[in-house]
Amino acid sequence: MSLLQFSNQLPKVSSLGPELVLVYDKVLDRKVPGFRRWRQSFSASYGVEAGEDLKAVEKFPGHISKVVSLCDSFSSRQLKLVVVGGGSVGDFGGFVASVLKRGVGLIHIPSTWLAAIDSAHGGKTALNVGKAKNQIGTFYPAEKVILIKSLLLAQSSARAFEGFSELLKVALLSGGRFWQQLRIEKKISNEVLWRHLPQAIEGKLKIVKKDPRETKGLRHQLNLGHTMGHVFESYYELPHGIAVNYGMEFALRWSAQKKLMNASTAQSLEESPVMTYLLSAERDHLLNSNAGVLRAWRKLLLRDKKKSSAQKLRFIFLIAPGKPVVKDVFVDEVLLELCRQQEEELYA
């Protein structure tokens, strides 16, 4: 597993290794005071524009050609990629490290809450094929993940809200002390996310360690809220964290509808102060039983990587905090539940 390091400031470049290539999100030059000066200390760097377009497989040959040219004089045995950015930059940079010279050293320095809480940990890398997300990838854990307080707190409050969905997800999966501490939070802010960050990472890694290469099915739990979240993200072009927030509310509501979660647990969750930050797809009129919309959503669901057969996928339900359950469901069951939740809101 990756070595974790928490720090207030960006590390000295000389402490990271003798031969380094920096892969970074260009926006950090403008958004983070002192970042430009820090990254200019690297002998080689490659700036990218964050977003799903960065992960497009058809654009990868152009990227890797430029990265290879930066590494011509470096030793493959000492070379390390230092990747600074959010989820898309981390996915891209991790994939580059895993295939460059058959694998070089990798250090992640996440710059967004989504990356700091989730994607920088666990070793997954990914590229997209067309509109299908993360269809190509490797398992390639970073040697080290460095969490920088000044870098993460430079984000806007909107980014904190996007990161909240992953924080809440891990708390619901972990249960116990973590959930009890998070459930009473009445405000979501950068400071709140930083305070809970160590527990969130610990909660994710506890699951990853049981199923590091996703061969036992245990790691599927980490997709709580992501099944419909990915559909909302693709169809409405929402930020990942916002889409997963909607997807989690859908999953919790379905858990109660299927009687996997009892009524008292559902009420307890609903009354938790932090749950006021959970978005509702039906209240915000994202759900739509229009035949054309349902066909589009069905197509997106059938692309889900967690499919267990041609017409089934693995859906993560919650019995109670700390008690997730993974069940195979037909894609059409998901669509029927979408329609049910829409009708429930209409006639409430």
C-alpha cells in the first residue's frame, strides 16, 4: 500500500527523488499561490488540462510521446512521476507511470477533495473509450500519497461540497466512530473535510486491503452511489461529486424500499444533521420517465463496469451504516425504481 504523508506545505522537490517528471494540472499555476515557483524547480514537467477529455484513449499516443521525450536522459530505475491534480489527472498520470518504461515510480499529490479522499488511494488508473468511462486501466498503487493542507484548502467551497459525497460514502460504509463523528456535522467546508480526511482514507484502504485487485467483489462496496451517479454524470454532464451525491440518495431510498434498511434506520439517517447536504434527484427533477430518457439511461447502465452478466449489474445497498450489501439486479429493475421514486415525489 502507498505511504501516506500529511503536510501543511508542498514538499521540497529534492526530497521526492533524484530524477523526476512532474505531471500537473495547469490551473494550479493560477489558483494556488507559490505553485508556479514550486513546479519550476522540477527539471522536467508536463502540464495538462483536467477533465474527462484528458483520459480519452485516442489522445493518449500524443500525450505519451511528449512524456517519453521528457524522459530521454533519465534512468528508468530512478525515474518517478510526481502527479499533482484531481481525479482525472491522477487517473491519467497513474496510467502513464504504469506503462512508461514498463512502470516507473509514482507519487500522488492530490489537489482536489475527490482525489484526496478517494481516487488517489487504492491504485486504480484509467482511460476512457468514447463516452464509456474507465474502460482501460491498470492497478498501480503510488509509492507515496502526500496530502497538502495549503493545496487542498486553496479550493473553493463548491469543491468542498463536491468532495462531500465521497466523504459521506466512506463514512456510511465504515459506520462506527467515523459515522458518529460525521453525522453531527452541520456545515460542509474545507476545514471539515481536512479534519475527517485521515479517517476517510483509512476507511477506504481498509476495504481495498481486503480486495486489492477487485477479484473478490468486496471492493465493489466503494461504488455506493456510483451506479446511478455515473448515469447522472454522463447524461446531465454534472461534476462527479454532485452526481454521486444524487446517486447515493437514490441508493439509500432504494435500500429502504426493498426493506434491506429498516424504517427506524432510514429515519435515523434522515434526521442526521449532515444528511441535509444529500441531494435528491427526484426533488431536483432529474428523474424522468420519458421513454427516450429511459432508453438513454439504460444504455449507460449497460456500459457499467460492474455488470455481472449481459443484463445484470452489481448494485450497492445499505442495511445500516457499516453494513453495505452488494446484490445483482437487472438493469430494468433500476429503471423501474427510478420511475417509482419519481411517482413517489409527484404524489407525496
